[in-house]
Amino acid sequence: MKLVIHYHEIALKGRNRNVFVQRLVRNLRSTFQDLGRVSVRTLFGRLTVTLASEDAEEVHRRMSGVFGVANYSLVEEVAQDFSEIAQAAWRQVQESPARTFAVRCRRPDKNFPMGSMDMEREVGAFIWRAARDEGRELKVDLTRPELTVRLEIVNGTALVSGPRYQGPGGLPVGTAGRIVGLLSSGFDSPVACWNLMKRGADVVMCHFHSHPFTDQASLENCRQLADVLTRFQYRTRLYLVAFAPVQEEILSLTPSELRMILYRRSMIRIAQAVARRERAQALLTGESLGQVASQTLTNLAVIDQAATVPVLRPLIGADKEEIMVRARQIGTYELSAQPYEDCCSLMVARHPATRAELEQVLRLEEALDLTEIEKSALEGAEVVDLKWRGQAGMLRKVIQEPVVPRLRGDL
């Protein structure tokens, strides 16, 4: 099976275009690595992928997750000979139930003797006659054809394709730097991670949990969400941080209405330490403006004061319904919909502050002993490397076992 792949945003990158194209080539090889031999070639502003597999359904499923692809087609490659091109075009029509068709030709290779319009007219006439000889009623429609047969005369070869399928767009993962995403088990943060992957970012994921105060559901949900998201970036490093000791310290010495703000500021500081370790340049959260009390503009400003790197919020203007639609599309909805208790739902006030004052929050933090507790939380984090292997499933490798902290409840 052969595909021809088009991109449009990458084409705007000027002198850096080759960096993006080569990354897309690598990602395509990773996408089909388990389906036998994979050959990827660059051809005048497009790519061709030759696969050993003939499973079109599986190919479509995988192509839906390759960022940087604007659209693609299943193609037949033939010699630059009119008879071979016309026969290949007719085979595309034979496989389609369309009642109207058009032929479109592009001819970057000017060594081919026939012009684009001549090719469209002559190949179209060949198809019409072949259909008539088989007793099939087939009409030419140059405005809204049910099937467009595309001919591309490039680099000494001819590519003949039928239907064009939409890719996810965006930029190839790995071209926009590395960020640390705060991953919960809810709907929002997995979608936020996906959004930044689509913009080319390599996302290291950091999950805060309150085990043993909560059950294992949040942890297991998070692991499964990381598996789903790794499908889009092929490799992921996941940090699982025990956050209960930090929450205990905050709970014991602060007013209830400010606890969530203090939790989030602590998470930001720990995630920044992860970013330094992973050489990441920014943090990522799934916050949406006004969705909950901690996500007012005032509170977000207080939370961001704890950060020394940019905090990216791709969902800041999205409502919950938009987020859940995207979660269904990318395959995280069912996991996020499962019941669980996460660290943010534990030990929070019934009426949290919506307009926290930074000076008060800073005074409270001065009275807390958070530095060593946060350092211990990071050092005790479980660190897991994930690798997507196609039909072989996900490979998980624990590279750092957690050091289980002692909790006051153990004494």
C-alpha cells in the first residue's frame, strides 16, 4: 500500500522547513513501525509512504493521530506513460460507487510532454469510455464531483489517487520543544496535553495523587490516560508524585478557603523542578477560565506568581462541552468519566475563595514548611517511561521507584 501525504503549515516554515519535514518522516516511521517494512520519501512538497500492510482501516486509524499531516490519499504509483496513468485512474473509479467524477492533474515535473489540462481532458475521456463499455452510467461534474481522481506527475513518476482523507493538521510532535503537563484523571488536562502535542510539543506528564488517602482509581486512570496520549507522541515520561504530605501540611495551618490556591502553587513549584530535570521550557495545565473557583483571573494570577517559567493554558477559553467533545474524539472520554477521587477533590473547602489576595497567600506560605516536603515529594516520585509499539501495545518501564513517605496517619 502506498500513501501520498500533503502538509500545508510546514510549507510556511521557510529555511527551517526541512527540520519539520524530517521530524514528520520519523514520526510516520514510528506510526507504522510494527506493520512490516516502511519506506518514506520526500517528493516536491509531499511525502510518499510505502507499507507492507494492506489493511486500509488500520492505516486510516493511525493516520488520524499523525500531527503535521494536512491530508493524504491512497495512491498507485506508475510510470510516466499515458496508458498506465489512464488505466490506474480507471481502477480508482472502479473501486468507487460514485456516479459523477472529475480528473485533476498537477505536473511539477515539466519533462512530461502533456500539459495538466490536456491530461485532465484525455484521462477523463478514457474513464468515461471505459465506464460506457461496461454499461455504467458515469457523468463528468467539474463543480461538485462525487469522486475526484488526482494525478501528480513528479520526479520521474506518476501518482494516481482517489478520495482524499483529512489528517489532524498541526505540527509534527517534537518540533516545538518540551513542556511539563500537569495531568489529572479528569477531562480537561488530557485534552490540554493533546492540544500542545498537536502544536509540536513533546509533553512530559506529571500526576499528583493523594494515595493512600484516596484509592488507586486516580492513579490507574492516569496511567491509562498517559497510554492513550502516548499514541500521539510515541514516547512519554510520566511522573507520579505523592502529594498527600504537602496537603497535610497546608491543611494543618491554613484557612480552608485558600487551600486550593496553596495546593496549586505547590504543584507549580514541583512541576517546575520536573521541568528543570527534563530540560522543559514551560508548564501546561487544563484550566479553563471561570470553570471552578480556583480558575478565576484573580486566582490564576496568584497561582502563576509561583512560576518562573511560562504556564500554558490551551483550554482557557473553552467550555466544558467543547472539552468533552474533544475528549471523545481523542479517546480519553471513557477513562475520564470513571468515578475517582483525585488530590484536588480531597480536603477542600465548601466555599473556596474566588479572589485570593497574593500578600495573604505569601504570608501563609512563610509559615509553612513546604520546601523540604515538596523536595521530598519530587525525590519520591515514581517515574515511568512509556513507548507506543502499535499492535504490540504499550511498553512501560519504571526508571525510578517511589520512596513512600511517612504520613501522620501512620504514627
